[in-house]
Amino acid sequence: MSPGAGKTILVTGGAGFIGSHVVELLLTYGYRVVVLDDLSTGRSEYLPSDAEFIQGDVRSKEDIARAFSVGLDAVIHIAGQASIKLSYNDPLHDLGVNTNGTLNILNACITHRVKRLLFASSMTVYGNPVVCPTPESAPPDPVSYYAVTKYAAERYVHLTGARSDLGFPLNVTSFRMFNVYGERQSLTNAYQGVLAIFLGRVLRGEEIVIHSDGEQSRDFVYVRDVARAWVEALDNRDTYGQVINLGTGLPTSVNTLCNAVLAAFGHTPQTYHVRYQEAQLGDLRTSAADTSKAKALMRWEPMVRFEEGIVRTIDWARKSMETGKT
């Protein structure tokens, strides 16, 4: 019998970049999957036909009630506003989606006595870490509005999971995801996903803009490795109550990333227009995950090397541009 047989999972943000990969994998494990997504950044064509789709917003208690009414065994809460820049442009929207939306999901879990909740946190909660690769024990120091809303939501999740007055166990896990990349990351959204931004610009023949000197580093982790962690954690009791990093532990500079993208299209920084601008508000200088906890609790580690993952992503991006599905 498949591990998901007879179980129903709600995935918020399930039509989005990360969520749609999680949905696909859940279905292969035999779960019944319900998706709640407002399609502000997600796309309905990314959803398999056997996923049940509800168009709705995590800020709406009515939309959430519709999703929970089907009877759920677990919730994977990925929906969120994921742009640091946009969090400064409209902090109330950022707060409403990331923090208040999470509170709505938590209240629905309590009302419907759903015993399992996995939450999408972010590596940005660490701020500019003293130790890199950064373990989960490092003190959070969010330095952007976005990071503040994600850390607040994470704390609400874990404080609620620890409550003794619920009358049932609410087993929670938060994943602090680092820079996830791969197929289905938007090639037209200028506010998130630096690899996809670079790919989209080169495919359209536009200049590449690098903020700061390009020597800031990021930990790029492939989306299907991330999806595997989410799904395999569902029934893993060792992850209950835990905050877990998802990354590779290998920092890559933005300049190195830019050079790799240009090389894939036969360009170099000398033959393509690359412009440097000042750093943006909330930008981090360095970021890499200590993944020893994920390995110890889940026996999880990334399987796709960056060199392989970027080839897959570029191949997908080319085909998407050719078909107009960007």
C-alpha cells in the first residue's frame, strides 16, 4: 500500500513554483491532494488533473473554510508573499499574507482538529549570520520586512503547536528554505528568484542587473530536492516540533551564477551587458545552510548538484520561452 493511501493533504500555494512540485510528489505517494491558491503568482496549468483545486486566498477565512471542509489529515502551508522588495513597497500586504494568513491556517487547524502542519519559513530569518553555513541554533536576526513576517509566522506556528490547551496534538514542522531554484520559477517576476531573473533577461535579450558587487553569496537548492523533504517529513515523527534548514551548505556568488547563465547562452560578462547597482534594502551578504539536522532527523540531503540543476532549469526556460509559457 502506498504511504499516502486514504490521507488528504491541503497544500496552500500549491499552484506555485515550489508548491506544484510538492503536489506532484504527494500524488505519486498516493495522497489525495487539495490545493488552495489565489493564482496571484501560481498557475493552474502547473497542477496535475487529479489534484483538487480551490481558488482562494489565505487571508480569507471563508476560502480557508472551504478548503478544510473536505476533511484533512495534514496541511502543507507554502502560500506567501515571497519578495523582500515588495515587502518594503507594501508592508501591510506582506504582513497580511505571511503572518495573518498563517494565523488563519492555524485557527482552521484548531477548529478542524488537524493534527499535522508543515510551514514554509525562510533562511532570511537569520539575517546576516555570524556563522556560515548557518545552523538552526543560530539566533534569528531578520533584517527585512519580509523576514520579520516569516519569523513571526514561524513563532506563531511553534507556540501554537506547543499549547497544552488544544485538546489534541498539533504536530508542527517549519522548513527554513534557502534559495530554491528550478523549473516553474517565474521568468518574468523581477522581484524573486535571481536565477530565473537572469534567465528571463538573457532569453529576452535584456541587460542583467546585479545589485552590490556580485560577490554576495547564496545557497541554491534544487526545487525537487526541496519537494522531497516536504513530502517525506509528513509522517516522520522525528520532525515534530522542529525547525529545519533546507539547502546545500554550498555558497555560490551572484557573479558565479551570472557567468554560468551567460556561458550557457554563449556569452561572457565582456560580451553581454551586465550592469551593477547599489545593494537593495534587506539584501544579505552571505547565506548558506548547515543541513546536518535535516540529515540526522530525515536522512535528507540534496541529490541534484547545482551544475546539473542549472542545466535542467535552463532547458526548461528555453522551452517555456519558445512556447510562450513564462
